[in-house]
Amino acid sequence: ALDDGHVVVSAVDASESNRLSAVRRDFVADASHELKTPIAAIQSSAETLRVALAHGDLDAADKFTAYVIENTTRLGHLVNDLLDLSRIESETLDVSPIDLAAIVIDQVDSFRTAATKRNITLEVAATTAMVAGDANHLSMAVRNLIANAIQNTAERGTVQVAIHCGDATAEVTVSDNGRGIPSRDLPRLFERFYRVDHARSRTDGGTGLGLAIVKHVAENHGGSIDVESALGEGSAFTLRIPRTQG
């Protein structure tokens, strides 16, 4: 006969396995739904484009060609984010001593052109902050935080990226003076595919996965991510990673 301890452990293992299976099913269902939308838009636009060309309507052809390009780009962003999230969830961390300042400066520089196009001021204040982490994953997290801030900041707004070193953690704070986030949305903000404004997110190219990626990176490093926000005033996201000496 099996002892009670063995039965309990088996029950717990089965429960965890069932939970993970449910999470996977939900993720596949959500991902499939998100992928269908741009694919359907591309198919519809391509069919209309063919009709327009057949009738020599070049204005309509230009319009629907733009729709195809827009939705193809959106589909590409979604696939890339899905791949990033899959890698973060499945890969073993390649841990080494890293200066978060170098990652922050590199990512800020990569967004300067995008910020300039929208007349957004992008400021950075980075001091040396040594952590033990995966450089690629941490870069991914910082990149998504900056992208999120720029997407949610109006023209002539400001996005600030700063590093603060505490006794135990290094903090990367990305703040903006954008539209802010309703308090009712804050508890679900880091869920996969969750969007505060569905219509605007689709227009801006948001996939609903960026902040979920940040959350996974933070947790995989034994850190955390939190947000403070006020409607009409902006938001501040703070990524905390345990420090190392150096």
C-alpha cells in the first residue's frame, strides 16, 4: 500500500501538471485568436486589392496595399513577441555579471529615432549597477518598458529612464507623462494579451505581450516589476533585479 505522504505528493504533482496544461491551453487559444485578426485583415485586403487592380483603380490599390503592409508588420511584431515569451519561459538563464547601465544606455540609444519621429524627449540617467543576470533577457525587458512608454506618450511628451541602486537591488525606472492607466486595469496589466485600450494598442502596433515579457524576465531573475500611474499624469514602471558586488 502507498503511504499517505506518497499519495499527497502524487496528488500535488498531478494538480500542478493539470494547472500547467490549462495554462498552455489558454495561451494557445489566446495566441490563435490574436494571430487570426491580422491574418484575416491581410486576406481581406489582398482580395480587395486584386479587384482594384483588375478594374484599374490605382487609388484603391494603393490604399489596400498599405493595409496589407500594416497588418503584415503587426503580424511580424506579434510573432516576434510570442517567440520572445516562449524563449524566456523555456530557456535556462545564461547568467553572468552585468552592468545594467550598459544595457539601459544601449536600449535608449536604439529608441532615439522612434522618439524623435514623435517629438518625444527621451532622457536617461544611468549609474553603474552590477547584477547577475542574462544580458539578452534583461535587454528584452528594458526594451519592452521603453517601447511601452513611447507608445503611451503623446507628441512633445517626455520619457525618462533612470537607474537607482539600493542595498539589495538595482532598479530601472521608466517613466512618462503620457495618458496614464485607469486603476481598474493595474492588477491585470502584466497578463498576456491584456490591453488597456484595445483600439489604440492595435493602431500603435502593441501586441499585449510586452509587459508580460518584462514580468517573466523579472521573476526569472528573482526580481520584480511594479507600476505607479495616474490618469492624465503618466506612469512609472520599476524593474528590480538583485544586486551583486562589483
